[in-house]
Amino acid sequence: MYKNISISIVCLALAMLSQKTLAQKGKDTILLLNGGVVIGTVIDTLNGVTTIKNPKDSTKNSIIENDRIFSITNGDGESIMYVYDTLIGNEFTIDEMRYFILGEQDAERGFKAKGAFWGNMLLGAAGGITGSFLCPIPPFAFTALSGLPKVKVKSSSVSNIEYIKHDTYIMGYERVARKKRKLSSLIGGGIGIAAGLGGSFILKANNSEIEFK
């Protein structure tokens, strides 16, 4: 009996694996200019947009503008959608754009803006503890300026050290890193202000209680 159960389990596992493999067939990988990747089944690329079958609802389709796409890859290979044309703002060649995207992807995976987060959280907390309505100004100013300092590309976050030799890779990396730095700074500042205002409220409540006694 146990032998039959084991065989059934193995057969079920193989069937599920087979279904998963079949599901992957016909899928296309869409590489976006911002480094994002979309997996789906492309229906067509007409009229300036790429239409993708919605995997969750076959009655609906998703649409992506072609000028946001670098390439579409499937079993037949990679089809480049990006067009090098300075007249429409595409100033990078195809190879340069590919390195730019690789820089974006590495920064998205590996860049950590911890300094911006903790620095602005402390600044926000210091402002919030005063209880002044002007306390959000320093953190928001810090956030606005957080994108200015030079971004240091850490080798540990680079998927291939040879990429650093390409200027457009650095540019793509910096674009995403500055964006992440600003977002982390904004979140840290907001947390700091909330914590500071909470501390200010507690201190005022304690002082009022002492005066009342």
C-alpha cells in the first residue's frame, strides 16, 4: 500500500512539474528601459504599444508603450525595440542603453541608502521634538538635497566588475541610486518627525501633570 502511495506522489509531482514547464513555454520576457522586467505572452506590438495577455484574466490584456521597452525575448531570441534616434531623445546607442539598464538593475538590487534614511530620521526627530510647525522644513530640505552628493558604486553591488568601465552603466546606476536615496530620506524624515512629535507630546503632558500636582 505504501509503495502505491509513494508512486502516486511521484506521479503527481512529475505532472505538476510538467504543467509548470508547459506554462513557461510561449512566455516572453519584456525588458523595460527603466530596468524592469515583465513576463507574459505578447499578442502584438502594433500601433506603438505592446499588448500582453493578462495571466490572471484571459479576458483582459495589458498594454505597454513601445517607447518604454528595450527588447522582447522569447524562444526565437531577442528582438530589440529600442531605437537609437537623437531626434526623439534616444541619445544612447543600443549597446550603451543596454549597459545603462544593467546599471539600473544593479542599483535596484544592491544599492542601500542607509545613510540618507538614518540621517534624515535623526534630523526629523530633532525638529519634531521642538513641537514647532516648522519642524518638517529641515527634513524635506534634506530630502531635496539628498540626490546631489556623488553616488559611490560599490563593487559588491555590481553583477560584473567589467560593467564599471562603461559610462552609461554608471549613469544608469546613479539614476536609480539617487531615486532610492531620496525615497529613503523621505521615509526616514517622516518617521523621525512622527517620533519627535510623539516625544514632544509626552514631555508636555508630563510637565502639565507635574504643574497640576
